[in-house]
Amino acid sequence: MSIYKKRSNCRLCGSEDVELVVPLGNSPVSEKYITEADLEEEAVEVPLNLYFCNNCTHVQLLDVVEPEYLWSDYTFKTGNNPKLIEHFDDLSRRIELFTGARKRQLVIDIGSNDGTLLDSFCRLGYTNILGVEPSLEISKLALDSGIRTINRFFDEDVAEEILNQYGKAGIVTANNVFAHIDDLGSIASAIKELLAEEGVFVFEVSYLLDVVGKMLIGTIFHEHLSYHSVLALDPFLRLHGLEIIKVERGPEQGGSIVVYAQLLGGNKNIDNSVYQSISMEKEFNLDKSFTVKKMYERLETVKSDLIDLVSTLKSNGSTIAGFGAARAGTTLLSYFGIGSGLDFLVDDNSDKHYKYSPGDKLQVLPVSEIYNKKPDYIIIFAWLFADQIVGRHNEFISGGGRFITVFPEIKVLQ
């Protein structure tokens, strides 16, 4: 039985006029790190190709992995990341200021993880909060910390149950999950039904403008089905009874947007940021498929250069490690095809220590092992944190080790 299906039409507008623009080929599913006992098993690979909709300009994956397979052993916990806690504290304050929602109004977070964002609202004085989280283990963490949480995938049935039990919401949030959902139409319609008359839906997603402009290939993995732009989101949300009223840009994931939406024809005026975003995207030619294709051409150049560099280093007898065993690492290893040239990986996440990467089956070790094994070079796959990684490991460099960064160009840091 296949773990994925291929759709033939755009998930935002339904058009079948979709064009392949970034053919990354087959890739292992990113979070499926394996134990030593499973090393003989073949890695499950799924196509990882980006398509452009020539009707609404949405950029997306059409090969959809079953959600249960993707999220059953999901390990990321928002509360373990101090920067995310700080980000959500700031976001909750901005949402409160913008919406003017009363403290007793229902606040719902879709994809609530361990309840970190809802906890931020609690500390602002909101008392009626509810999370929806598909991961059993992570939702237990939220419940244990006092965050009311439904352990389900959010859909129209869950929305109806919430309406019947809790009523309509003044605030609905969905941070870093709106890119993960295949049937976005039914989800948008369900959110519309959940919103009170003056309610606001707020969601944060990786921004296509930054993905293309900065070549953020590390954001492309099977969990990320959609790569959003305001150009494509605006007509989509209107189709489902919602309208965008404000857009904020941020640095998260290498570049993100926070989108505020209300019921179509609601009481809030549309902020200039919406029109400015659409104008900027058109100026960047984000409504043309050739723009995304150009990113792929640049990626192919980086790939060729990195393969040559790794080949040269290995022929000289150098040892090479990779830093980062998150989703980006799996995508980069698969696309660049350099796994055979690496000796091991390191990562800060203890849940992955002494497991093996899907596909290349490289062992993941604690970061401290770079001082024991002393590789000659370390390629940084955790591209978002390259500066912090280099800054934390001056001792590795002073001992003769070298870091290699890949984007926007390959650099060997001496």
C-alpha cells in the first residue's frame, strides 16, 4: 500500500493547469530517522517536486504523503526552543493589540503543539483557550501543563464539535501548519464557521518570496505541501468567505509572513500591507513560473559545485561531517547526493542521537562528538542557524576544523 497519493490539480483553485518548476526528484520522508535494528530496511522515498499553478500562481507539492505516516512520531516541541517562545509571546501581544479581543472570548490554536502559543495568551489574561493537536505525545504535554487540547487532526468535523461545545472564537491561529494541509479549502471553510462576527484568523507561513529569493531549499520537504504568497492566498480565502486584512513579514524559517484575515466584508479595513505585498510580489515576477524555475537553475549550480568540493576533499583524505539532522538536512542530503562522502551527522536534538538518517543511513551523534572525532570539515545543513553554530564552535575552528556553508553560495570558513 502506497504511503502517498498524487493530486492532479491545484489545492487552492482546483485548476489542472499546473507546471513542474522545481524537480528535486525522489527523497526520503524527512523525519523518519531509524534505529540500528532497521538499517537493513530500504528507505521509503517519495517525489519532492514543486509545481506552479498557471491559474492562481500557487506553488505546491502535488505528491501528498499520508498525514498519519508523517506525524505519528513527530518529535518537535515548540517549548524547547527559546526563540520560538519569545516569538509567540510577541505574536500574541500583536494579535491582542490588533484584534481588541475580549479576555473571555474563545482563542483556538490549530496545530497547537505543546501549547506554547496558547500559554502566551494565558499570560496575557485570556481564560478561554483551546488547542487542536494531532500528535498524541505532544498533546499530552499540553494537557499536563493545563492547556485544554483536542488530540485530533483539525477538520470540519472537529470544527463542528468545537462550535457545539464551546461556541464561536474571537481568535483562531494556525502557525506553521497552513502549509501542511492538503485539503485547504475545507479547512478554510471550517475556520470561517468558527469565527465570531468580529473574529480574526491569524496564520504564519514560510513566504514564497523569501524561498525563491534566498534559495531556501531547506524549507522544501514532504510536510510542506504549500509555499504561500499573498497573490495566491487572497483569492483563495475570498472563495471561502474570508479576506486578508493585514500582512506582516518576519525572519522566521528564513522568511515568513503572518496573515490576518476576517469574515468577508468584516468590520476591519484592509491594511496597506496587503496591497503592498501583492505589488511587491508582482514586481518580483512571483506570478510567473519562470521566476521559480530560475531558482532551480541556481540550485543546480550550487549542487554541482558542492559535489565537486566534497569529491576533492575526500580524494585528499579529509573527513567530513554534517551539522543538522532536521527536515532540511534530509532534503539537502537527498538533493545534493553527497551522503556517501560524509562520515556522520551531529545534531542538538537528543531524540535523534545514535539514530541513522533516512536514505544515506548516516549516524547522528551529539554535537560534542565533533571534538572527539575531529572531522576536517563540517557542512552546515541547519542553514537557518549557520551563524550561531559557527559562533558557538570557535574551538573547532581554532583546532584546525573548517565549516562549510552552502547558501547563498558555498563558503569554506577558515
